[in-house]
Amino acid sequence: MSRGSRYNEDQIMKVLQEIETGGSVASVPRSPSRTCPSSASKLLPLAQ
């Protein structure tokens, strides 16, 4: 039985939008407002 996704769609979209607007993959999860993914690199393994 598979478990659900670790991150919901809204969380993933916020991370992608921050990266597209100039945030680096390493800095996005450190933003003070970030309460979701602990590491954008987990969402975007090829972005590094």
C-alpha cells in the first residue's frame, strides 16, 4: 500500500514559484515563512 505524497500541491507550487522568481534551491527552504518542505532539493533533485 503506497503512502501519500509528503508535500501537498500548494506547497510544491510555492517552492517552484520562489525558485522561478530568483530564489536558489538552497535558500528557498530557509525562508522565514517556509513551513513546508525542509529541502527544496527533495522536490527538485535535477535543479541543482
